[in-house]
Amino acid sequence: MKSFFSSYKILIIVVVLSVGISLTLWYFVGRNIRSHGLSPDIKQEQAFLSSTPSEKKALKNKDTAVISHGPKNLPVLQKPGDYFITGIYNLMSYELKQRFWGWRPNDIICGKLKFTDNVNNFQLGVLEVVRITSKAAVENFTRFEDADGYNDDLKTAYKLFMTDPNALWLPTAEVKYQDALDRLENFIKCLSKGECRFYANSESILHLLESYQYLLLTCNNNLIKVTEPDGTKVSFIKADNYYYFTKGVIYGLIVMFESLQKDMTAQLEMIDSDKIIQKIIKQLSVADAHDPWVVLNSGLDSLMANHRANLSITTNSVYHLLRKVLMKNKLYKLMNN
């Protein structure tokens, strides 16, 4: 009998240790989006923004430079558009090449079986920012007028980014997205040689900010809604998905706003949005740092948290800041026409 109880205790210890190790691996490898190690570096951004125009010019004319967020896969040179296009490149390059397990939404274990659905949805949010920004690069920033042709590399990259992220069979989503990165790299090299055009104009920036505004509105609607379109209550799983998709969008926007500030400082000042963009980056960086162990979906009057509602405070605030920039410039145009 004594031997039986000893074996029973050993079995309990083994089970507890196994569960503990599994949960630890799940948190640090599977679900934890902070494993990318790319926490916000606001000090670097503040140093750049508080510098004088001549100091900014000196910083931008260095042989290489860095963006506060995102891996430094490609050097940023000194041609207009380098920061902007490199920001798009670095966002997707990290998710494909440097994140553990790479692109996950189409994985059988990580994607289909939802083993790491938090990271999956985070990656989908990043992808949405990449798609919107790539479209703006194709249609606005590399064309001076409607008669101008599209850049083949950028146009192809945008089409490839539109590939279904869940595509599993050959060619997989990863293959398509890597082809898109190769096209972006070709364009960056073309820019550095002065053979490709990039028009950093305020009108194109406003079109891009409007697209970001609509994306944030969609995210905010998913964060604050109580029921789905079919009338059912937003489930615990759905709430988790909405939360991390928005986190991916927030992270992608931080990278792109920082790229805009470094690449198009003068154009942002022309539309009186440089200080507002700086404020937006601060707000998004605070939200980016939040990473709850479990995304709770409690009622708004409950003692427990509702992390979706908490995150919606940031998305709603940034939405209105962008709206302020857009409305101010629309009114200015109406008054001067």
C-alpha cells in the first residue's frame, strides 16, 4: 500500500511538472507576441523630432540609419522613399524570417489547430498595414499624375501581398510574400541608384492617413462590439482574436509613422501634422507595450477587465487625431478654391 501511494505521488509530480513546462513553452514561444523583442524606443524618436532642421538633415544624410521599430534587415540610404519602403520591407521580413516558426496562419499546428492564435492574428494585423501601405506606394507615392505608369516591382509586390494568408498548398503564402519582399528590395536598390521615382508629397500622405483612419475604425468597431452580425455574443475566442489583430495593426502603424516622420518631415510640416503624428506614435507605443496573460472579455460594469475595451481607447483616440489632420486640410482646400 505504501509503495502504491509513493508511486501515486510521483505520478502527480510528473503531471504537474509536465503541465507547468507546457504552459511556460506555450506562453514564451506560442502566444507571447513580445517574443519579437521589438519594444518601443521613444527616446530615439524624441531625439530626432526635437533636433533642429540642420541636425535632422545631418541624421538623414548618414550612410545608414535605423528606424526605432522593426528589425534592421536593410540599410536605409538617403534617397526619398528609402525609410518608407524599407519600413514595409522590415515589417514582413521579420514575420517571415525572424519570428520563431515564421509565418503561422497557414501552419497546420499553429494555424489550423490554433495552437498559437495570438501570434497568428498579430501577423494578420501587420499584413493589413503592409497591404494598405503598399497600395499607397504603388498608386500615389510613385506616380506624379494619372498618366504616369505603375512601377512594376511595387505593383507586383502589392499583388503578392494580397495572397490569402492561409494558403497552405504550393505556392504557399510564405513563398508569395518572400517574392514580394524580393520585389521591394529591387525597388529600394533602384531608388538608391536614382533610377526609380518616389514623390514625397503631402497629398499622397493625406490619402495614406485616410486609409489608416478607416483601418483603425474597423479595429475599433471590433473592439467595442458586444454582439456579432448574427446576433450572438462576442465569444472569449473571438475577443482574443480581435485584440491581437488590432495589436498587429498598432505595431505596423508605429513602424510606418516613424518611417513617414524620418522620410517626409517637410511634407508633414506642410499639412501641419508633424506634432500630431508624434503624439500618435506615443499613444500607439503605450498600447503596443500592453500584453496581458489572458485577454479578458468581461462586461464593462464588471469587476474584471475587458482588454478589448481598454485597447479601444487608444484606437479611438488615434482615429480622431487622424480625422483632425484630414478635416483641417480639407477645410483649407475648400477655403482656398
